[in-house]
Amino acid sequence: MSPKDFFNKKQNRQVLIVTGLSGSGKSSVMRTLEDLGFYCVDNLPIPLLTTFLKLAFQAQTNVLKVALGIDSRGRSFLKSFL
């Protein structure tokens, strides 16, 4: 399969969001996901989420699985996320 065919083929994309408080094991989970082939980003600000995913899943990249570590401490976390 040529690179052009690979990128033109419809691929299943995965996004996994890991949340929790400090010390809850987010970093350990992120390291494990990285070992499983996920492209991992820790502490991504919520306002950048949409832009990041658009860039990560462009046809020119070979990223199919993304894991994001997001701190859920702020009261506005869920409101910003939704």
C-alpha cells in the first residue's frame, strides 16, 4: 500500500481523555498509553483541544490514536470541556 493510499483510506481515529486530580495516576496511565501506540499530550489547555485534534488528524499525519491528560481541578473544567 502506498503512502497516498494509506492516507486516503478511511481510518478509525481514537481520542482518549485521561482526567483526574494531582496524584491520581494520570502520568502512569499516559505512559502506558504511549507504550500502546497513542500520541500523548499532558496538560493540554481545554481551549486548544479542537485545534489540536484538527491538526493531529490531518491527512498529512499518520496519527490515529491520541491520549490527552487534562487536569480536572478547576470548577470550570466540565463547562469548558462541553
